[in-house]
Amino acid sequence: MKNLSRILPSNIILETRGDTDIMIRSLQFDSRLVCKDDVFFAVRGTVSDGHDFIGMAIEKGASAIVCETAPVEMSALIAWIIVSDSALALAFMASDFFGNPSGSMNLVGITGTNGKTTTVTLLHSLFTGLGYKTGLLSTIRNKVQQREVPATHTTPDPIEINRLLGEMADEGCEYCFMEVSSHAIDQKRIAGLKFRGGIFSNLTHDHLDYHKTFEAYLKAKKGFFDSLPVEAFALVNKDDKNGIVMLQNTKAEKFSYSLLSMADFRCRIVENQFVGLQLNIDGHDVWFRLIGSFNAYNLLSVYACAMLLGQDPMQVLTLLSSMEPVEGRFNYITAQANITAIIDYAHTPDALKNVLETINDIRQHNNEKLITVVGAGGNRDTTKRPVMARIAANLSDQLILTSDNPRFEEPEAILGEMMKGIDAAKANRVLVIANRRQAIKTAVTLARENDIILVAGKGHETYQEIRGVKYPFDDRKTVKELFSLKS
């Protein structure tokens, strides 16, 4: 229980009514979860407005309401806190409710279109290997040291973030590495957190279903760096033209990393194979088990972050060299006849292009084929669908368009939009098979000795979401099963 008056954000309060000197049990922004003595936050969302559920929250026992617009009738038995921004109030009060846990550790946020999950996962593994108690907040999973907590969003809501950070603080975590999505920044989920540093990976075409324009998407990402405190560091990919934009107006100390130009941290690709990468970082040639130029950027950003956090260079490089690829990111499976399947989460045009170009760069034989199986998610940015199909057709010998997570859209409609990106000259090498298992089976059937199959879009996911239901489906297990039948 906490005293409500002690966690009120005075800077955004417009008015209070009733007694705020009361003990509260918990914070809620979902009226269905409200219990006796809870505070309910009426947050305006993209689908519904929490103000419409104030009455329900009171009926369920809420003792305080935080809102932007007070109802006409206000019960004298309820504490009313009228604020300029309910989402901001929720974030600030959640941090205070859990004892401002982010201030007790080194919290580093990673944002960008691609590379966030790999970067935070490598950082968590690295700092754990260096002997620190470390937390992780990522798309794949959340971790309090080595204890896993299921992840439901790239960045959780403010209550969940601070609850998890509170658990980390209680267990003595010195570091936490978290993915910071554009949605979370825009929805103020990370407000109230104290960051030790921020990392920018890249910015490409994605999430325009939510942000509507690329400029709005850029602005959301930049908002994270604009909010960093003066004692934090801001580390950006200089090879992405938007990296320098992120540094404009930030109060944090500015650093950059690059493979192509002068920067504070640089590396060079010496060798790139299916079994790994040889990089020259900081004058040292090191072999890594990760693959592709995009992972060279991820590894360099991890190394740079570790240096900015005061770690020993050789210890860091030694530990990084032993790490396996992150689950669902360029994982490869080899069958008899030397057929290789690569499973990757690539679900944006840039990520797909990176993976396909990497495969083409390290192909070993002139007669091998690259067969790509890819789809696009439903109820998401529709403009990237034809772009992804065009990239896949241009960089593959055979393309099979299939269903991803159609959600509440018809798979055939999504595939129809993808086909709009296929040039007439490439149409004869494109198959459309809506059933994902059947599409992968067709790729395996078509594959001959030395051929490569890329199954893209779902990576680590173990389900396929159709009409609001998540059905079990794992690209990796499916490929392994079909390979065993082929051999």
C-alpha cells in the first residue's frame, strides 16, 4: 500500500478534489482489472478512451481517478486528480509507486527499426558474463537476472516496466538493457524512467499504420534522445543518415559508431561466412558466431556501449566472440545434400534486404538457388507489403509468398497487395501459397543440392495469429520436420 498524495505528479496536475491523503493498493489503466482501493487512470488510447470507463472503475472499487476531463457528476467519496496528460501521469506515478527503480541501476535503452532485440540480448548476456546482476526487457523475453518473464509487447506498459525494474532492483541488478519502441515513446510509456544511455540502430520503413508518416516515426524515435539527461550517453549509428538527427537537441554526451566512416567506434568486416563473421574492432581481429553486416553493426554497438559503461575491451571481445546468434535471427539448419535453411525474423523491407544481401554475399556455388518464403503481417503497415515482395523477388531465384500473421485480415488480400510489387519480368519465379506450412514444404521440395531456403518474417515466434487466435506454428520446427522427411 502507498500513500496517494506522495506519488502525485505536481507538474501536470490541474486540479484535485476529495481526499488524496489515502492509502492505495495498486495502479490500473484497464477498468476490468480494478479492485478495491486502486487508482484508475483514464488514458486516451488508439482504440478506446479510458474516460468512458470511469463509472465501471468506481463500481469495481477504485478509490481514486486520474483523468484529463472530469465527469459532470463527481462522487465526493472518490479522490479526483485532473491532469494535463493521463498517460504521462501514469508513467510518473508508476515509477514513484515502485520506488523509482530505474534510478538504482544503469538502464540503457535501444531504439531503431532493426537490431533492437539482438543488441539488448547480447548486452544482457555480455554483462551477465562479466559478473554483473543484469536485467533484460525485450521482444522475445524479459529477464530478471536469469529468471524469465513472458514478454507481450516490445516495450511493456509503465506499470509492468516499473514492476519488473522493481524486481530487478530488489535482486540487486546493476544493469538493465531494454528495447524502446516508437509506440512506447509516443505513448509515454518510458516517461519517468532514468536512463544511463540510449542507442540508435537505424531507421527504415515500418509502423506507418500507427505513425502515418515517416516524419512522425522519426520524431517518435528522436523523442527518446531528446529526453535523455545530461549525465547519460547517446550512441548512434553514423552510417544511418538519421543517426545525426537523433543527436540534435539531446542533452546527453554524444557518441557514434560506424563501419563506413569516421566515428568514435569503428569496425571493419574481414570475413563473412555462414558460420560467422571476422571483424576488426578497435585494432583487434575477432571471430564472431553471428552472421552478416547487419550483425557487424549490432556487435559494434554492443562493444561501444560496454566501453561507455567502463568495461575492459579484451574481456568484452572475448565474451562476445563466444555468443550464439539470438533466437530467430539468422538461425540456420542444414539438411542432407547440403541444403541450408535460414530462419529470420526479418519483417521490414530493410531487414529483409539485409538478410537476402548477406546470403547472396556469402553463397559458395554458382549453381545454387536461393528460395525465399515470406509474407506480411495483417492489420499493420500496408505500404511495406509490395516493397518487401519486390525486394524478395529481385534478390531471390525463387520466391514463395505466403501468410505471416494475418490477424483480422484475409491472407489472400495481403498477398494480393504484395503481388503489386512484383515486376512482370519476375512474375514467373513467384508462387503464391497462403498456407504457411504448405509454402515451406514447397520450398523444401524444390530445393536441390547446395540450395538455400530463407524463411522470413516470424523468426522466434511459435504461433500464427489468425482471427484473434494464436495457433501453434514454429518455422524452425516445421523446417526440421520437413528436412527429416526429405532425407
